[in-house]
Amino acid sequence: MESTLHGLGQLLLKAIPTIFLFLVVHFYLKLVYFRPMADVLAARRAATEGEREAAEALRAKAAEQTRSIEAQLQQAREAMYREQEEARRQWLGEQAAQIEEARQQARHLIHQSRQEMEAESAAARTKLEAYAEPLADQIVATLLLERTPA
């Protein structure tokens, strides 16, 4: 057993330079390669995250502008619809006024035509009455002449 321990001690003594060299290489690589690599990766990650955050901020700003523009468009549409409705109401009012005016004119023309027809009818009746009596006398005279024996 003692020879085993002595052999193990010799082995450890021979391994010390390898272990020392291994630790030197480890710290050297850590200092020269891994730490700069970690710094580069951290800077890259920070830049990428910064760009993502900037892109997200731009996306949010664009979404807000889109909502604002859509709201303005909706307001413009509503204003246009109100103007169209007002114009339609005004047009309907004017149309109703024109229709009423046309009705009044038609009533006036009908009334005037009735008066003219009544005047013409009265004149024709008077004229017929004036012709009726001499015509009746003529008819009676003609009928009496035909009945009398001659």
C-alpha cells in the first residue's frame, strides 16, 4: 500500500507542471479569448435589443399615427355625411316648396278656368235663350202652317 501511495505521490508531482500549464492556458484563454468574445456578444446582444426596442417604439408610433389618421378620416366622413344630409334636407325642402308652388298655380289655373267656363256657359245660355224664343216661334209657326188646311 505504501508503494501505491508513493507511486501516486510521484504521479502527482509529475502532474503539477501539467496542472500549472493547464491553469495558465485556462486563464490566458479566458482573458484573451473568452472575455473579449463575451464582451462582443454582450455588445451585439445590447445592439440587437436596442434595435428591437427602437423598432418596437417605431411600430407603436406608427400604430398611434395610424389610429390618429383613421380617427381623422372617420371625422371627415362624418362631416361629409352631415353635409350631404343637410344638402339633401335642403333639396327636399326646396322640392317641397316647388311642389307646393306648382299646386297653388294649378289650383289658381283650375279656379280661373272654372270661372272662364262658367262665364262662357252663362254667355252661351244667354245667347241660347235669346235664340230660343224666336226659334220656338218659328217652330210653332211652321208646325201650325203644316196643320192648317189650305
